[in-house]
Amino acid sequence: VLSIGGVDPFTNLHISFSSFGPTADGRLKPNVCAAGQALVASPKKITTAYGTSFATPLVSGFAACVLQLNPDFTAKQL
């Protein structure tokens, strides 16, 4: 399983709500991290929101771009 963690985009340090390893069987997690904070629009204003749900699409999009440039990559190479 590829796990995505969140970091503060201003300090690049672990963001408090994002978990970190090791796992119960001793593996280091998360595998990669991305920004866990974003500006979002609501009907009345722009506000800041937090979550690894922001980090995961960033990493997925990056992986898609790498795979587009390297279509012969295996999942492990990616």
C-alpha cells in the first residue's frame, strides 16, 4: 500500500493530523508526503482547510504525469 502523509506547505514539516509510522509490522509510513493544507472557496469566502485528502490528489497527479512520460514503468518503478 502506498500511503500519503501531509506536511505544512509553509514549513515542509509534518502536519499534526497526519499519522506517521512505523506500522504494526515495523514498516515506515507514509511513503511520500505532500501539502496537507489548501485554500478552498465557500459560498461566502475563501478559507483554509486541512487534510491528507488534499495531499493524496497532488501525489496521484504527479504519478500520472510521471507515468505519461514513462509508460513502460512498472508500479514499483513508479
